[in-house]
Amino acid sequence: MAKKIPTFPPDEETRLRSVHASGLLRSGQDERFDRLTRLARQVFDVPIAMVTLADEDRLYVKSCDGFSPPRYVPREDSFCGHAILSPDPLIVQDASKDARFYDNSNVTQEPYVRFYAGCPVMLPDGATAGTFCLIDHKPREFTPQELVALKDLAAIVEDEFAVLDAASSDELTGLLNRRGIKLLADYSLVSSQRRGEPLSVAFIDLDGFKQINDTWGHEEGDRALIAMANLMKAAFRDTDVLSRPGGDEFVIIFLDTEEAGAFIALEYLSEQVADFNRHSGNPWTLNYSVGLVQYNELEHATMADIIQHADQQMYQVKAEHKLKQIR
């Protein structure tokens, strides 16, 4: 019987974007997670404890105590690839007698897994990042009390994820910040290239934002930014990547979308903003200029090139708006 390769979660594309946006895959090992794996070995009396992250085809070892694994292993060979398919912990008392794992290379070779207990760990947005797991070289049972303790340690891992996530999220709007969009942008482009799918980018800049701050104060300026972000969240798909890299600027990456499709989405946003302006009761209105560009491999070598091109398009639109106002 061939080994049982784990399937992918239904939300795999969204999950992968969240994992890449978190920056966890690039940051290497971290003492905050090493402390937890050391503690877990003592609490559960197991030879190995790990924190892992599941990428598209690799399982990254974020922290491991008791073993020196490579930085990543094939996801299809991993126990954790199975563990992330359910919100509940995966407990394998004897892998050598489990139809999913008995011929797995991690069972037949080092580290000779017999017992495995893996609890999925999630990012602040609810996406499953990987697992907090325990490994033993001999079969064992796992008591209800131990299960509770494992979940408690996994919750601490999630708390640490939240601390790190704050570094890539805009505190005011909840969108990705400059660091977050930089982390996710390259992955988005590579993913589109690999799948042969179109990709479009919009660059939005609020018009008259300085006047809102100068006339009604920065608190009202913050309210305007929050309102714009919320309108974008409501208008665009969950699969679209939304960011506020700074100030009154917003960048949207439309995955698997040609320019024509992105234009329709932006038209819908325009309608929603107009409706907001009519009914908000604010002393100010939301106005903006937008540049839209579709990825072209002959013109754009990187995602930064695409965003810069969209930024240039936006400034052309903004200049046209000003000319109309003068006339």
C-alpha cells in the first residue's frame, strides 16, 4: 500500500497568503518558540517537540528541541500535513500500526516516530499556519489532561504569532502595512506565474486628505482612512490582497484577475464610496485617484515594478483631475 499523502485544506490559497504575509517563513528560528519547545519536552517527557509551518509543498521547522532536522521537509511526508486538515489535535499512538504512516520515511528512518501529537496553530486572521507537536520514539497513550496542556501551549504559540503579526499589519485599518505587502507581494507574483494566471494591481491615493486633517483634525483624518479601508474590505473579494503601505495610499493586488475584471471591481468600490459620501453625515467626503496595471512579463520583472507602474498611472489620473477642476 502506498503512503497516504495529506490533502490540502479547502482554504489552501487563502491560508498560504496569510502564512507568507506573516513573515514567519523568512524570520528563521526564534527564541520565543524555542523556550516553548524546551518546556514541552519537560512537561510531556518526550524526546522531541516542534513548532512547524506548512508552506505549499514544504514543512518548515520553526523550532525543534531534541532533534536537529533540516530547515524544511517535504510536506507530503509530514505528519503535520495531516494535522492541519482539522481544527482538532491529531493524536497517533503508534505510527507503525497506523495505515496513514506505517511506511512513512519519518517512521522507518530517523527520527523513528512512533507517537505523534500535533495541535494546529492559527494566525490572528484564523488561518492555520502549522502545528505545535510532540514526538516519541515509542508508542504511548495521551491522557485528556495532557491534551489540555498541549492545547494551552499551542495557544501560547498563537499569542506569539499575534505579536509578530502586528509588525506586518497597519494598526489603524487592519490592512497589511508596508512590511506586510512586501512579504506577500513576491509570493503573489510567483504564484501567478507558476499557475499561468493573470494578476492586476491598483494603487489608490486619497484626494484632499491633507485638507481633512488640516480642517477637522487628525482624528477625522483617521476616521476617513478607516472608512476607506472598510469600504475596500466590503467591495473586494477575500482573495484580493489589501494594504496601506503608508499615509493615504492603498495598494490592492487582484489575483487571477485581468485588468478588465479589476476595473469592474474598482467601479463597484466607486459606487460604494459615493453611497458612503451621501449618507455618512461627515463634514468631509472620500475622494481618490486610482492607477490600475496588469502584470506583463515583458514590462515587469518584480512586483515592485508593477506597483510602481500603478503608482505612476495613479499620478496621471490625479493630474487629470486637477486639470478638470481648473477648467
